[in-house]
Amino acid sequence: MTITLRPEHEKLIAEAIETGAYQDPDEVIGRALEMLHSEDEWLHDHKAEVAEKIERAFGQVERGEFFSAEESRADMEKRKAAWLREQMR
């Protein structure tokens, strides 16, 4: 099989090898394919759950039940701080 890579992908592969985490392009591409497969499996296994959450979110938006960008950022920062505190225990 012959594969032609775009220059930006070749650069990403070279950068991954430079970190020392991978020996060669085949190893980088193999890991990327494993991760893609894992993501696809997760999405397939959680398809109904994801669809339900999307539908719930659309309903909330239609009812005006959503955060502004600023409120969302503040909420995420609050959740992150709580998570970090929990990790330190």
C-alpha cells in the first residue's frame, strides 16, 4: 500500500519522533490508528447517551436555559478548581 501524506502530517510525525516517544513513522501512524479505533469504539458504545445529551442541550437552548460564554468559563474554572482540590486529597 502506498500512502501519500500532506506536508503538515509529515511534520507532525517528525515532531512525534523527535520527542523520543516513537522510533519511526510506522510507530507514530500505528499509535494514531489505535487511538482513532479506540475513539470510534467509544463513540459507538455511547451513541445513545451522546444523542440523549445533545437532544437535552437543544431543549435547554430552546427554553433559554444556557450559560453565556462568561458564565460558562466561570463554571468551568469552578469545576476545575474543585477537581484539582479533590486530586490533592
